[in-house]
Amino acid sequence: MTARSLALRALIAAALFAAVVVLLGTLVPGAGKRLADADPAWLALAVVLEVCACAGYAALFHAVFARPP
């Protein structure tokens, strides 16, 4: 995987995450106020932990299902 394709994937993931945050702020009553009052450090930590959880799930899925039966 080249650096360009990795950067493109990261950009797409960031755009999807931003879209979810915008939709959450507009569709859920009161969510915009809560997100505005939230500490950015805790939000960043939550994002990092969620990315780690998703990466771990993907790694375990690959470890289990990558080999032929």
C-alpha cells in the first residue's frame, strides 16, 4: 500500500467521521449543545480508543478468517 492510498483512506475515514458528527448534532435533540460543551481532550481520547477497537476487531477477524479451512 502506497503512502498516497493510505492518506486517501485516512481522508475518507475522517470525512465519514465528520459527517456522522454533523448528522448527530442535527438529528439528535440536544446533542449539538452537549458536543459544544464537551472537553476536546476527552473527545479525542474517545476517537483514538474507538479507532483502536476497530483495528483490533479487523485484526482478529483477519487472523480467524484469512486461512482456508
